Amino acid sequence: MTVDLLLRGGTVHDGLGSPGRVADVAVAAGRIVGVGRHQGNAAEEVDCDGLIVAPGFIDAHAHSDLLHLAGEPQTFKLEQGVTTEICGNCGFSFAPMTAEAVALLGEAWDELAGGAEMRPRSFAGYLDEVEAARPANNVAALVGHHALRTVANGIDRTLRDGAIDEMRALAAEAFEAGAIGLSSGLIYVPGTYADTEELVAIAEVAARYDRPYTTHMRNEGDEVLESLDEAMAIGRRAGVRVQISHCKVAGLRNHGTATRLLRRIAGGRREGIDVLGDQYPYTAGSTFLAALLPPEASEGGTEALRTRLRDAGERARLRAVAEQGGAGNGLWADAEPHGVLVATHRDGAAAGCTLAELSGGGDPWDRLCELVADDPSATIVIELMAEDDVRRIMGDPLVAVGSDNGPAHGSGHPRTWGCFPRLLGTYVREQKVLTWEQAIRKMTSLSARTFGLHGRGRLLEGMVADLCVFDPARIGHEGTYLHPDVRPSGVELVTLAGRAVLRNGQPTGERAGRVLRGGAAA
């Protein structure tokens, strides 16, 4: 038998957690046609001796929604071995959008858009645009609750008559178009204004299409268990699979309590709730600078936010709310000014400085308000977690891997450029928190199951030949919070449906990515 591609003699991992075995992997017509000893000819043969051959990695939590429409091919995921990313997380999808919604959200979401145009789009139109742009990697997209709510209700806390019905109808349109699931971000405006009943009503639509509900919960610190209970209640009542985004226990007061989070997730599964999670391998997170403020600061949109922050009385009132901590009051109580690093800001001089440094001995709260008023889309890297908790969550078999990346330009969080190689190099090879087979399962089949990615996430005969070949002795990432945009090492070959999109660690220029639509065959 003559095949298109033969990966000869690597240590093959099937993505299901089975031990690796030395074998050949044969590919023809975009599919894996043999795993074992291949006796025939091949149009191309690659010597994989000493290398690991795995299914292409699946990024369970990405924010690359518009990056593939920004012109230049975005290869920063391929360089990590990622062949498919799940976009639209934390409630942030850029469709459906109306002109009114763009006017309300555009400036605040500008950094997340990564330089691409934010404009009115249907969800079907958005997916068609990404497909036409020929992305560098596969893209599957969630429909975000923020978008649904803004189109139906503006940036207002109180729901208008008929708003829930409109959100349900918009969600159904998105699922018909191929949305892979529903996401919420319950610390961000306007998602934070939703109560449980509203979320259940929309999640019921996701359940009807057998799509999951992913959530950035209301609180990941003092009230993390209560927030987890709400997420699982939504899953139970709506009959929907639940994905807990970027699992963590945040804030110094909560360090050392990861076991409680994991026990609650396991308990939910014993109760019949199909709940899983994802995580990035860092002690610092990244978000909007405005997330330090109570969400009520942003009610009514960007100009209303600026007006409040430039009023001394309002700043003082908002500070009193923020210092209470807990769900619905922002991240201020979980943060320390010296642990908040400004990643992006219109004032370039602010980027790379901590909030403590930018305060210059003055009041960090007042400086925060000034910085947000000047740039509502500014982003930060924020120290929140303890290393022991990160390792404990990482070791749980119910938690997959998601980078939570931002745009791959300028400063930012190193997870954008190196999440997957860092986990493999630091936590598998060096620290042995996971075995190779455990880590690869978390990066492949676990997320393929959650998001219904048929034909992907497993290295078996008949599956789509999305593959990653890497050197276990070299894989890693040296990026830091101050210098994040470092290319990873050790990823040698990446294929999409058998076509080489990265070879010898370098993108080939081949744009073979597809839009993977919910409910569609592989």
C-alpha cells in the first residue's frame, strides 16, 4: 500500500491515556490508515525515532475569535502543536452582533479583537468569514452570553420584556450555524447581571442541540464553591454538559484549597452532572484591567464607565464595594498592586509596569480608575494562584488544558505563546506531575469529547490526521511575564488532515485550517 505520509518509528500516543508504543503512523487522503508496522511505500516518510507522535492538541479555552481575520496567518498555536482551538470563551464571542451592540462593546473589547474589525455579524456570517480566511489551524466557536445579552438588552442590568426569548432565539440561530457550545463570563459586564434563571433558559437551548455550556464562574476565590454549585445547577436543570473554565482557587486567602474544588467537581459527576474543566499551567492569570472594578462601574457602556471613574465620589463608592470582595464585586480584593502587571495600554509607557509602580507612592485605586478611564480595553497579568494548587488541579484527570490566550502581539501572558509546551516540558519532563500519556490525553481526547469534535483527539485508524510530533527532550517554553512572546521549542511537525503545516519547528505557510461546526461530521 502506498500512502501519502509515513511517520516512521516514533513513540505513538493514542490520546486516550494508553502507554506510548513504538510504531509507524500511515496517512492517506487526510486520514490515519495504519498504526503499527507499515510495509508499503510512502510519498513522504519522516523519521520519528526518539520523538513522540500524538494527536494534534486541542486548546479548550482560546480567545482567537477575530485573530484569523486580521490578515497575516496566525501560527502561534501551530508552534505549540495545537491543531484545533475552541474560541468564544468567557461569554466573549464577536457574533451575533448588531450595530448597537458594537457601539456599546467596541471600545471595551478592542484589545481582544487583536486589530481585526469588530462589526455587525450573524453567527453564520462570522463562521463563513473565518472559513474564507483560511485559518492556520482549525477553529471551533462558542456563542457567548455577552453577545446575546447585549444584542437583546444592551448594557443594562434589568432585563427588557422579551429579552430572554430573543437571547434563546439568537442562540438557536448560532447552534444551527455550527456554534460548538454556549459560554458565559459571570465576572464581566453584561454577563454578571444575569441570574441563574436566565442562564438556565439559554443553556436549555444548548442542550437541545447537544452542545456544552462553558463558564467563567462568578467567583474563583472566596466563593468558588458557591459559584461551582451554580454552574452545576445550570447543568442539572438544563440537562447540558458543563465545562468549568480555567479551574483555579484565586486570592491569597484561598491558597491551599484546590482539593475542595476538585472534590466538588467529582461529586457533581457522581450526582449525574457531566461536568469537566480546563486549566492553564501558570500561577498568574490575565484579564481586562477593568475586571478589578465592580461590574456596576460599567453599566450603561464605556462612556458611563468613564463618567463614574472621573467622579471622586463615585470612585470612593466603588472602592467600598470592591473591598468587600466576593462574587459581583470585581477582582480588587483578590489582587495586590505589586502583583498586577499592565500588559497592554494605549499609553505604551504603562505596559510592563505594575499597578504599584504606576501609582508612584500614591493611591493604587485612584491610579487604577485613571488607567481604565483612559483605556477601557487595557489588559493585565495578575498573580492569583499558588503553585501547589496549580499542580494539584493539573493532576486531576477531569481537567483538560486550555491556554486562555489573548492576541499574539505586543506584551501579554506567556500562555498565549507557550501553554502546551510549558506543561509538557516543565510539569511532565522536569517535575513529573503528569506522565506523557496523562498529559497528552488532557490535551486531546478529553476536550474532543467535551466539544463533540468527531474524528479528532485520538490517534487511531480512521481518524482525521491532525497530528503533532515533538521531541520530549526539548519541548518547552522560556517566556516570562515580562518577556512572554518567545517561540516554544521541541515541536517538530504538525499536520492538519495529513498536510504539513509546521515542519522542523517552522510554519510551512500552508493554510489548511477549517471551521469545525457543531453537529457536523469530521
